[in-house]
Amino acid sequence: MRILVTGGCGFIGSAVVRLAVARGHEVINLDALTYAACPENVAEVAASPLYTFEHADIRDRAALDRIFAAHAPDAVMHLAAESHVDRSIDGPGTFVETNITGTYNMLEAARAHWTNAGTPGAFRFHHISTDEVYGSLGAEGQFTEDTPYDPHSPYAASKAASDHLVRAWHETYGLPVVLSNCSNNYGPCQFPEKLIPVVILNALAGTPLPIYGDGANVRDWLYVEDHADALLLVVEKGTVGRSYNIGGESERSNLELVRTLCGILDALRPKVRGSHADRITFVTDRPGHDARYAIDPSRIRDELGWRPSVTLEEGLKRTVQWYLDNEPWWRALLDREGVGTRLGVTA
């Protein structure tokens, strides 16, 4: 399969690119190389004859038309997006432009390509989204594919809007689409603005480990390489017009998660005295912070036979070890805009 992957130099996108090439797919990586992109994430496949890089922005329709015409992909895996909730609070306009207008451009470019090719039934447009579109859960229950949308942040709202566009292009124009909504990802190559890499790198630097509010917010954690495996399965075997919730079946409160990370760090990179957990610091909560996310993965399990293969404990150990072993990678990112600075407090 020839797959056009948008955002393939990002955290999740690069995991998809690496796995797709390893499985023999031809991959065209379309990335604008914004602040969170790291070409080093795909260095291991960059010399492969199956890999091509296209430096372009999904907000540029002319560039998209050129890329579709040049490569004639069999499928699109659309991951390019602004994704950090805190940044969306400070600057929502960029999220609207990239996540909504950019997705519109991708849909129209894909539709033109699909139509010109004779509307092949095997073509797929896979839109990758988030569980944040569903809003917040109480102490019980899980998100299903039928959960009503209730986004609470500019990021979540922009992803909800893009999901609706994708469904509309399927219903109105017949574009063969599949969608997926995932829980919180973690693992190697995650940009150092999300919770897990922030905790790891702050612990290594001997600085406070910030937790929003009282740390009671609960998330379902999904190892990024498991997610990449699920995404490729959805684009290859998912039912057209169907959406699939992808979760790690690993709920933890933020405080529990950080304490687990500290225990791993105590074993792999111990302090001279005490535990890394001694530096846990509770900070002012994020505006509109959702209390709990939890994914019901029954559909992807029952229809496609997928389940996560990496437990949270094992995935966290792999992740901490990766950051310990790849200091040049993350050191090069520390001077990028916003890294190391508390964002999302201007609401």
C-alpha cells in the first residue's frame, strides 16, 4: 500500500511511519516541520526506497494537490494537528487554522485525487483524532463510538470539528473514510511539553515535578507503538464510514502516574538522597481541565482483533530508558518555543 502520512515527523506520526515502512508499505511523509516536529524521529527509515519526505503545510491546498498528483497514494493517514491543550488555551487561532481548515484542505485534495482516479473502492482516508472530543467522565463509565461530543478546550473543539468534517465528506461525497479516537499516548520521541516527558526531564534536571490541581484527573494511557499498530490495522481493515476508539486499557490518575515514573527513575537514575517523588509539586490547575477519560475499545477488539500489547508499567520503563539513552535528542529541543514554560494560564 502507498500511504500518505501527514505529520509524520511528529510523535505519533513518526511511529506510524517507522512501522509502516518496516511492514513493507510505501510511505510519503508530509510534514510542515513546526515546533514539535523532529526529522530525527524517522532517521532509521530515511534512506529506505519505501520512504519519501514532502515538506508542506496542510493549510496550503496547492501543495497538497501537487503531492497527491505526484504520489497517487492508496490511502491517507491524517495525523497532522496542533495537539497541546495548554497551547490551545493561549492561542486557539492556530488550532482552528491547522486542525479545521487544514483537515478541510486534506479532504478536498483527497476527494479530487479519488475522483480523478475513478473513485477506487480500495482508497481510504483515515482521520486520526482524540478521546478529548467526548468531554469529561465521572467516576464511572467509558467513552464509546456513540458517546455524544462535548469538547471542553479549544484543542478538543477543533478536533471535534475536524471529525465532523470527515464524516460529512463521507456522507455527502462518498469519500471512503475511517476514523479513530485515541486515549493519551506516551513513549519514545514524545515532544517535551506533555506530562510524561516533562516529569522525566525535570527529574533528571533536579527541578520540581509539576502536577495540575490535586493530581486526581484520570487518563487512559496508550503506548505509542501499540497505537501505530492499531492505526495501520484500521486503515487496512476498518469498515468504511466506521469509527474506532483506541485505548490502552490502563487508567491512572496523574498523581499515580507520576509516582510510578518516580519509582522507575529511582531504580534507573537514583538521587543521592531520597526519592524523585520528593519533588512532586502541585500547581494551579488548567482551565476547563477534564476530570476523567476512559476508552471502551470493544469495537476494535471485536471487529479487528486488536488489543494493546504493552502494559503501562512496561511501557513506562521503556519510555524512561529511551529518554536516558537519547539525551542528544531531547537536549536539542529544550530551546524551542514554549518548552519548559507553563502555558495555558491566560484563560
